[in-house]
Amino acid sequence: MIDKICSLLTKKIREKMPEVDDERAEVINYGLQIIFGEIPKIFITLLIALILGIFKLTLLTFILIMPYRSTSGGFHLHTHLGCILATTLTYCGTAFLSKYLIIDDAIRYILIAFVWIFSMIMIKLYAPADTEDVPILETKVRKKKQVASYIIVTVTTIVSLIYPNYIISNILIIGTLIQTISITKIAYKLTNNKYGYEVYG
């Protein structure tokens, strides 16, 4: 349904702006799909969070994890339904676990160290993890995003280590781990994704 609406809007734009060629039309269409796909996805996720009584924590999870997501990338599911389910499970699941999961301090320190080391290795290997639809081909852009990912993960893990509120600490640890997993080769294979730089580079 969303695909049809976006295609129709793209067609209307091309009728009004004849100078838009096929390549630009494809970019416009993809942008419209992102806009129309993201709005209901976020709305549904936050609605479910409200029903579960974790609205504020889910919103906070979005805010805390988004910087790392925006720099490190990650796979995208190919259907809107799949994307909605994955987003809801990721953000509501992280918020829910963070609220009720109590981790002993010794285990927390080990977990934080593991998440940091694992994330740094995966960032080195795969970040920024682009897709076929949105490849990142410029070396400068790739390097900038990779360095930013290193910095964000390091700051995030330090905050999770020293922040006194265990719920916030849990969100940072769990959210970072899930996001790091989303850029790995295994995650891409399981979701039938390909790295854009490998396809077009």
C-alpha cells in the first residue's frame, strides 16, 4: 500500500517537474517510502509501549540508541510489517528488559567490557553497515561514520558504567549490543541483506 502511494506521488512530481530524470525519481521515491514507512512504524511502536506502560523508557531508548544507529548503519527488513515488528521488538524489548532486569555489579562490569570490545571489533569490520538501497561509497564519509561509531560506543559504555540509574545503564548496554549485532555479516545473511559498498564499490 505504502509502495503504491509513494509511486503515485513520485509520478505526480515528475508530471509537475519534467526535469526530474529516472535516477532522481528513484531517489525521490525511496525518500517518500522512508517518510511514509517511518511515521507509522514509530507511532505503532510508541502506542504498544504506552499499552505496556513503558512509553517514556521506549522513547528514551530511541533517543539514546539513535546516534549509534545513524553512524553505524545496520540491516533493513524488506517489508513494512517486518520492519514494524523488528522496531517494536528492538525498542520496546530493550525498554522492557531494562526496567525489570537486575544485573549484579560484577556481571555488569564484565558485560559492559564485552559489549565494548565486541562493538569495537564489529565497527572495524562492518561500520558503517550500508545497504543496496542506500550505499555509502565515499571513503571520507565511511571513515567519518566509523570514527563517530567508535566514539559513541566508547562514551555510551563509559556512561553505562558510571551512571547510577540501573535502568538507564541497562538501556545503554542492551541497546548498544542489539545495534552492534544488526551490522554483522550474520545479521545481514539472516535478513537477506547485502552491504551496499560490496555491491557497488
